[in-house]
Amino acid sequence: MRTSGFILTGNVQINANPETGKISTQTNNDMSTFFLIFYFPIAMYIKTKKEKITRLENEVVEGVKKNS
């Protein structure tokens, strides 16, 4: 019996209990707290890195304008 699958939004886990006739599913969206805890620091790092690169690019542009 297949107990997981891939859909457009990501992986889906299917929990079936034939004795009681209950079927439940779990997706990545159901674990939002987990993703928030682990991906928030990564997102903040990427954002600060991008801001630093933009700031350095602006300094280079100002230096080129000043020397021209």
C-alpha cells in the first residue's frame, strides 16, 4: 500500500487505519512551526547578506561617479 505521494504543493503523507475506517493526511504546511523555527534564521541570513551586497554595490557606484 502506498503511504505517501507528491503533489503540486509538496509531499503528502497518508495515514490509513482500516480497522476504524479513518484516513488522515499530513503535508509540509501542517508543520509550519517546524519550518518557521528552522528556516527563519536562514532567511534572515540571506536578507542581511543581500543588504550588505547592495550596500557595497552602492559604494562602488558612488566611487565611480566621484572619479568620473
